Amino acid sequence: MRANARDRYLLFALGAAVGSAVGLIVGALASFWLGEEAADGLKRAFRHLFGRDRQPNFELFLQ
């Protein structure tokens, strides 16, 4: 049996919806399990990693 374009789009949409729901649940459980302090630490790490850290690096002033 060959799937037509509609069936492929439907399967893709179903997979995207299920993946989003599972990701949301896993993220919520991980946040609940790790706690607010760990979530804040991860946020700071991502901000620093992507250069959005607004605090100056004082170690560079010592050079």
C-alpha cells in the first residue's frame, strides 16, 4: 500500500504534535525535579553561551 501526499502530511503533523507534547511534559517534569535554582542556572548558562550576559567580565579588566 502506497501512501499519498495527504497521508504523509497527516503523519508528519501527528508526529510533530506528539513530539511537542512529549517534549513539554518531559521539560516540565525535569524543571519540577531539578528545582528553580537549577533552572535559573541553566538560563544564565545559555545567556552567557549566546553572548546575552549583561554583566561585564571583570576578569578582563585585570589583564
